[in-house]
Amino acid sequence: MAKFDRSLGGLRTNPNHINNPKSPDGLGRILFNRDTIQQLYEELQQTGNSKVEAKLACWNNVKTVGKREVDRFLTIEVQALSSSDKHWWEPEKPSVTSLEEFFN
């Protein structure tokens, strides 16, 4: 059976956000596997675009010790788009410059 490596990371609440509202709500890291990076790079090469779109997925996690909750975090996964996935971003449109534009 082949090993399936995924590009996974995690986000946790940023404790500095309370003192500095301009800081991000969450902080984390992600480990990209070679296949994900290669697929994203191949799309850049094929399209000639300066941006590449990827899929994101996340799972809410709660770590507990006994009945006591000790940690909450999101597990994040990044995947290259498959040929059947519809793109959200189109090269002929101007770049998205704010979160409001992205979600509208």
C-alpha cells in the first residue's frame, strides 16, 4: 500500500491578539510535501500566471486530558486543484486586495 503524504499544518489562537488587535487572530505553520509543491509549480509553468490557486481544508480539534480541555486548534490541509475543480480566481480580473473583496 502506498504512503499518502499530505501538506498539513495547524493554527492556534494568537495570545498577542488581545494586546494588539492588528495582529492576526491565529498563528501556525504548515509542512508542504514535495508532491503538492510540484503540482502547484507545474500549474504556474503551464498557465504562465503569477499566481496559483490551491484548495484548503480545515478540521476543528480539541485536545483533552481526562475531561479537561487543554488546547483548541485547527488542522489545515493544502492541496493543488484537480482538473475538475472550478477556479475562484481568473487571470483577466484584477487581483483581490482585501478580505472583503475575496469573500464577496
